[in-house]
Amino acid sequence: MSGMFDTVGTATGLERKPGTLAKLERMRKALSHQEPDRVPISDFFWGGFIQRWREELGLPPDANPYYHYDLDWIATVPNMDPHIKSFETIREDDEEVIVKTGFETTLRKRYDMPMPEQESWDTDTLEKLEAFEFDDPADPRRFFSAGDNQIAGVGDGFTRNSPAWVETVKSLRSDFPVYGSMIEASECLTRLVGQINPLMWMGEEAERMGAQILRIGRHYTRCAEAAIMAADGMLDGFVIWGDVAYRNNLFFSPTYWRTYFKPTVKAMIDICHRHGLPVIYHGCGNVQAILPDFIEIGLDAYNPLEAKAGLDVCELRRQYGHAMGFCGNSNMMVWEEGDPEKVRREVLRKLNSAKGGGLIFQSDHSVSSGVSGKTYDTIVKLVRKHGVYPLDLGEFDEAF
């Protein structure tokens, strides 16, 4: 894999700081399974955590952990809604808002809760899914226009009229390696038809539902290619969002995933690689059964590798060597508990998997509001101190 991403980040006309170029080289080397100067670190942050972090560390109200810690990469999201349109507000007060989005899904977002509740969806039968028409993957509004969209606007927070994606990329790339992103079929289905319906339809009408999975996968593969073209050389990598597992196993058989999900995930990875972009796949749950498939189709790194789903990045490194990179796996439950000795052991032990490169240090999902600002500050300092090559992990060193 060495040398695959040497041309990343070469867009002209946008100056990049020396520190950003150093971060880009750090990421490139890590994902090419070489040892850079130190282990890269970044994460995804809940709004509740950011507020707590600011208060506990006495930081200004606009403090941002990406800038404060000068983290090593950042992900951005274009408009992925099947139908590009403004939110339809059904009800709104000081405590919550209920909207219908471009996924034709009605969401209830309570401001005091971290995630929205899916109340209903218009596409509630397989027949309706078959008849559902997606807006053009290359519609310029996905990339060049501000506007409402579900993934950027209704999640941990609530935002109307999200900024134009390309403008966001431009605003960040002087300071960070910037990754674009796109959902794949599994992530679309959760938002479009709920969590139960697709599993039921897979069981009742396996091939018929499979045809729709492939259709949706092809749509978002075209969306990914359109995003890369819209960014016009400004991206440094790409994230594919696609949850297909729970705590113990996949939601469906590995054979079903290989038949109907894998082909379009591979196609998306291939497109990114043709444009010189490394790919991180974000998928929650225990995906042990299909990790060899991700290696086969050329995935550069898997994220988040949830510890609560029984995954351990050190054991995965022993099992798979440097066939694939890893991004994540530091146990959020340990972070939330905040015991200094347990946090130290968690961080230093997981750094073993960075030997020879191939690791981006992150949590095993995202930094929740249950994590104290002091604990996260300690974690970054531990990674920065002990993640310098050659790694010296002391009593936590493990043989590979």
C-alpha cells in the first residue's frame, strides 16, 4: 500500500499550513502501514461533551476540540438526503422539534437528549421502497448550496440551513486533512424505512429486498463519486458510513451481506482509490465475520471497533497483521468512568496496535457527554507522549 496516497491533497489555489502538511503525511504513513513521527489522533464529539469540556477546562464558549488539540483529521458530510428539500416543521417549542426530512421520515428531536427519535416514515412497505425515486446523485445542491439535510442537521444537535459542503471543506483544509463521506445502503435504509422493516423484508423477500439494497448502494456510490468531483482535489480521504452489526454479530447472515451490500461498498472504495483517497469505513457492532471481506476489497481502515461489542484492536492486529488499518477501539466506558489508572492502561495498551503503523487513535465510537473534559485532556496528552515512534509503552508493552 505504500505510495498509494502520495498525490492526496494536491488541490491548487488553497494554501495549506506546514503543520497541516505534517498531519497529512502522518495520516498517509499510518494508513500505508509505515511508522510516522507519532500515532495520529482525532475523534467525533457529542455537543454535550464539548459544552462540558469547555466548562470544566475553563475554555471560551467557541472553543473547538479539533483546533484546541490540533487533531489529525476531520470528517465532513454533504447533503445525502434522497430528496433535497427544506425540513417540514410539524411542531416546535422550547423543549423539542418534530420535522419531516428529505428521507421522508418524521423525526422528533428533544434538545436535552443526544439523538433524535424516528417517529414514522412514509416508505413503510417494500412496494413503496421499490417505487421510491432518489434525486440526482450529482445535483449541485448536495455540494454547493446551504440548506436543510437530515444527517448534518438532525442528530446530536439540531441545525437548519447547514452550510454548503464545499465551503465547509474549504474552510477546514488549511488546518486539517479533510475527509469527505457518504452513507451506503445499510445506513440509508435505517433512515428511510426504519430499523425493523428492512430486516423483516430481508427475511420475507430476500432476493426482492436484495435488489433494492443494490439499487440504493449504486445510488450512493454515484453520490460519492459526485462528491469527489465537486471537491475538485480538496479531499484527503473518504469515510463510508454503514452500520451492519449489533453487539454480538451482523444483523443478517454474512452471505446476505456479501451478496447485496459488499458489491457497492467495494465500488465506492474503488472510486475513492482511483482518486487517490484512503477510505475509512465506519460501522458499529461486532463485524468480525466480515473483516476478511473488507480486507479483500481494499479497505484502508475500519472504525469504530466497539470494545463493548467484544472487539480488541490488539487482538485484531495479531489476527490480521497489517492487512488493514484500524481507527478507534479505545473503550468509551473506561473514558466515562474516568479512573486515571484505568484510562492510562486503556490508552497505552491499545497503542501497541500502532506498531508498524496502521492505527489512528480514537474512541470506540464518539466522545460522549459522559466523558469529563479533564479525562479527554489526559487521553490526548497520553497519546501525544507515548505515541511517539519508536513506541515506548513501558509496563503495558505487548509482543506482536
